[in-house]
Amino acid sequence: MSCFSSKAGQLPKNAKTRRAKSFNLYKMYKGYRYMRANNKEKRESVAADAAAAGCSSTPFDVTVRTIQAGIVEPYVFIIHTGSNNPDKDKIAKWEDGRMNFVINPGSDRESPVCNVKELFSANREDCVRVSRFLNAAIGEPVQLKIGVESNKLEIIKEALYIREITILYKYKFYRFPVNDYLYPHNPLLNKGGAAYDDGCPPFVISRCGRATFLEEETEEAITAARAGELELRRKYLGWSDNTIEYVLPGSTKEEDYDKLPRYLKFKNARQKAFQMNLKRGANMMKKTVIENKIGKAFGKDTPEYFSSLDEFETLFIEQCEENKYDLGMVYDVMMIIKYWKTDEEFVRQNLAGINPARIHKISELPETWNERPDFPEHVLAGANFQEELAAGRIFFIETNWLEVVGDGGSLMNILTGFDLPMIVCLSDCLFYWDKQDVLRPIAIRIEYKNGKEAPSFWFPPPAQAEEDSHEYLSWMLAKMYFNSANMQIHAIVTHFVKAHAVVETFAIATYRNLPRQHPIHKLLLPHVQGIIPINVQGRQFLTKAAGVMSALMSAGDKLWHLADVFMKQFRIDQLVFPEDIKKRGVEDIPGYHFRDDGMAWWKNLRQYCQEFLELHYTSDKLVQDDTELLAFLDELRNIGFAKVPEKANFPEKLTTVTELVDYITMIMWNSSVWHTAVNFGQFNYLAFIPNSPCSMTKGPPAQGDIITMERILTSLPVREMARVQIDISYSLSLFSPVEKFYLGSVREEKAGLKTETTIVDEDEIACIDRLNERLSKMQAEMDKRNEGLNIPYNIIKPDLTPLTVQT
């Protein structure tokens, strides 16, 4: 007599007790019943096999004896859902549907559909473990189809984030990474239509084990799954028509963040923080407008300039206290305030600030410097300028890309209520690497072309000059105009174009051409998965007409003009950091910590890429024959950079493993290290307005003008403009709540590379482990170097460097 009743689907009253005494036979029974209910053909096949093996026809006997006969085998599904960066204000279970699996879909070893109805974790990392007994003919799980569905009639709004499905089979774990959102559709109503409406696929197919490329796959079901995945991705993610008149990198066609595919959107915690920062910035602007309207009503007829440099510091402290800014970030700004007037700090910021890759060696002066006055004797300390120029000891930073950019101020004038210009000047600076091994500024040229004024030249004061002297103040003002011009280049070229727009192009090509099982997709996914949504948000709120940039900076009204000028001369070698260092001739100048740390990063990331890719590309021919890689390169060249002259020299194909390693290293370095270097220090350098004003409100002085403190204060942003600059620079410098860093820290709840990847093969994971070891050593060397610095350079330390762009 079976412990179960002979009527299928019913349990005896004492089943619970007997289940406890018989190694969980109830689960075995459920697995068998599930198999019977979902695939009649396989049910009859198993029953026939059972009969041939001498088993009785009762469910219990078929299950146990077919296991003994090797006809069915247990498969344990470990279902990992929820994010490892949870929205801590909301921890909930997902109850909107059920999950289903098919092992080896499309093959002759396809399993029946395995339905799982559990309370899955919706927004925190958790797992559910279930068991199923399936036909032994299914064998080893190679590929897994994962879907979610609902039998509810109402509209379902919550997608489920699935991290990974692990199958335990014959004492071996098979890992199927997903890292995607699935939406519960009702197959009876619309066959998955609702899933597409929410921007989620109705299912995903994940491949187990080591990464592969198409040419090494032999099963038709697997190749079909790869093609289907890319077809679905291309449906969700298309290129923009790029019909605007300016030359820009290719971007996604979607202009509204809410309409992006769900897998591209941020997790709830990140989006909540973004909305909070956006609201705070909007409130800051509204407050400014209201205050000025009230002031005008009571007779205020002039903008509110600062009466001393100390007042800028006072405003900074008041705003930090009012908005409860992070104290660590505030401390960093206070260190800048302590040293900002010195030439040593001016040089340091141009080597290790937020625009650290502009300085370059020159062998002759530009023609625009032909009419310069002679250098004062104290500037070169007796050295001959032409001899030092010939010896390669003169360096230069120019801002000539600003020639086409007119003055701004349209939105800021709405905020202030006054017709204040936001001046765009050209400004260049000469640096001298002297015989004492010190790099120092020796001259600044300022030209206000929009005002059609003659250029002026300014020199450092003698060492004995008083702080209220004309010599000292004129040099201070010249550095302000230079920093303001350099900031325009930083915001639009260094940050927006190179760290955002170019990286988005890499991301789109990756998603559209490289399936999740491709080795390059696995390498790049952690580094491209944040850039598309943040760029869409940026175009919505920051860079559009009348956006934040228009309120913040002089070039904001004409930012696309500046981007266009840069992109017309942009070439791929500008993204290859070792080549850039060599081309600029700055291999040896002292105190260039960005160069040193950036090169260390490049070396370590390149070794990681090489180790990983050589596991798969064992010959150059495999690179040449990889059709998915060729499609990836083709879209980058012929769509992503199609409008750039000479297509920015992006290659049509790669012919060697070495070329491929360099190419992927370039994408990885620019998607993480470069963005970190130029983004997260903005509050440090922009929050104290005199250090780096985002706009100047008066044209530059003419040659020979006597400079006073009043002249400086009426050239700097007024109080309303300063408030906006402080708040926006703070928001832009914040890490996302779901930020992913190279080196994780459990104590600080940071997620490291190893936890944010679809890499599951042991040899591939070993590549990450070795990278982490090298990065830990590199970080220790950075910490030791920083001990001797007044202001440490720690902006691209591995535990502070996010894997991808999310801000």
C-alpha cells in the first residue's frame, strides 16, 4: 500500500508525518506530479519506462522506482532574486506571478515547463530553493529558459529582478546568470504583450558555464537563442536618427527615461536619490526666483554681488549646513579654500583636478602669443625662454575650442531678474618646468572675442608682492578667467562628451550585437550598464535648452556648438590613455598623480582583459572569424561615429588578440576610470566659487588696467548664481546609492566587481580574483604616496572608482 492514496493528486491525512520520516517524499511526489501535469507525452514515456522497469502504476511507486532505475533524476533550482543594492526603505516579497523554467530549450533534451510559485524577494538579495524530478534523458543542464507569468486579470506593474538561477544536478552546480528584469505576463490574455509594454522581455535564455562565441556553438537551439536575444535587444534599444546639425556620437533614440526598457533603468534606490537631488536643485532655483521677485517689489534694482572673498566661504558653509551636505566632502572643499590662492595649488588642480588631461608640451608658441610683452625678470628666474622652449620645458593649456561659443545667461537672467552677461573668454596658460624640478605657471593670455577686445597678458607677481597689490590681484583675476574658461571645456568636452556621450555609444553597440554569453559582453556589462539611463536623464534635465547647464555656466546656451567643435577633431587615439600621455609629451613632469594612477589602472585593466580574452581567443584567426564581434565594430564605426570626420578612425575589424585586448581595455578604462577622475571631484573644485567660477559676469580687463578687489568681486558670479553652482556641483559629485565599485567593502556596503558580473566560470572568476589582488596592491601604493601630500589624490582609488557611469 502506497503512503499516498491511489487517486492522483490527493494526500492522505497523515502525509505530513510520513513525509518527515521518508526523506521528504512529499517533494518527490510534487516533482513527479508536476512532470505528469505539464507534459503528457513525457508523462506517458516515463510511465512506459516505469512499467518496463517493473514499477507499479501508483504515483509513489513510479517516482521511487524510476529513480532507482535511473529513469528520472532530481534537479534542484536555487532562484536568486532581488538586488544586492536594495531600496532599504522598502523590503517586500514579489507576489505578482510565478516563475517557470525549461531546461535545454529547443533541443531534443528539452524538459517540460517547471512552474514555481513562491514568495520571491522583490528588492533585496535572497534566494528560494525548489526541487523537481525530471526525465533522466534531459541530462546535464546546458541552457535554461526563464520566464515569469501571472494568472491575474488586472494590470501588473511590478517586474521581478532575477540575478541568477543555479541548478544542482548530480552533485554539481550549474550557474545561469540573468541580471535582468522580467515582467509577469498573462499568456491567456495577450501572449506576453504586457511584458513588452513595460520594457521587459517575456523571458530570457541563459547559457551555463564559460563564455562562448557563436562560431564554437554546435547546437541549433543555442545559436537560435543567441539570435533571438539580439533580436529582442534591438527591438528595445535603437539608435537615434542623429539628424541634428551638430557632430555628436550616436545615442539611443529614446528621449524619455520612463520609456526605456526596464533592464536599462536604474534600481529604485538610485532613481529615488536622483529625484531627490533634482527636487532640491529645482527648489534652490525657485527660492532664488522668489527672493528676487520680492526684492524687486521692495525696490531692489541691482544684483547682489559679494562684498569680499570671505563672503563666498560664508555662503558655502551656510548652504552646507542648510542642506546637510556630507561632512567628508565639505572637509575636502575646506582644504581647497586653504590653498586656492597659491600657484602651487593652481598647478596641482591642472594636473590632478577635474580636467587633468589638458596640459601638453609645446616646441613653439602659438601665433596668438606673438604680441605678448616680455616676461618680467622674476618669472623665469634668469632663464632664457627660447632656450627652455627648445629644451622641452614649456607646457601649455589652451581653450581655443571656445571660439565659436557666444556668451550665455538666458536662464540665469530669469533666476536673478537682471540682465547679467555670462562671459565666454578664450584663455591660455603657459607652464615652466624649472631647474628645481617644479612646474609653475608663468603667463596667462585672455581674449574676449565676443566683445571684440584685444587680448591681454598677465604674469605672476614677485614673491614679495602684497595680497592687496595690483600685481597680486591682477594675477588672481587672470587665473579666475582661465579657470572659468577651462571649466567650460571640462563640463562639455571632458565630462559630457568624452565621459558620457562616447561611452553611451559603446554601451548601445554592446547590447545590440553581443549576446550575454559572448566573452566581450561578459567583460563589458559591468562597465556599460548605467550609462544609457543617466545620459537620457542628462539630456532631459541638464543639457537641453533652458536646462541646468544653461543656468550654471557661461557656455551653457551654446553647449552643442562646443561639443560639435570637439567632435570634428575627435579620434579614437584620444581614448587610449598611454597614447594620449605620449602625444601630450607629459611622461616625466613632476607631481602628475593622475598620469601615474591612470597608467597603473590601464596596466592592470589591460592584464585583466588579456587574461580573460586569451581563455577564449586562442588564436588571431578566432578574432577575425567572430561575426558577432564584427557586427559590434561595424555599428560603432558606421553608426556610432558615422558623423565624425574619418569616422574617428574607429577600425572596421580587429585582426589580432592584442588589438582586441587594447580595444576592450580602452572601453573599460574610459567607462570607469576616466569618468571617475573627471566627475566626482566637481564639488571639491567648484563649490568655492572664486577657485573655479562657472561664469564671469564682466569682460576681462584690458592690458595695463589697475586691478582692485572691487573689480574682482564684480567679475565673479552674483549670490544667486553662486547658490546654484554650489548645489549643482554637490549633486553631480555624489555616488549613486546603488554604485558598484571595483573593490567592494562589506563594511561600507559597496558592491565589488565580483558581485556585479555575469561571469560564472571558475577560470574566468580567477581573472577577477587576480585583478582584485593587483588593485589592492595598487591602492596601498596610492595611500602611501598620499601620506606626504597636503591634498591627497585619491579620486581614482579602486575602492572609490565605480565600475560604470551612473552620475
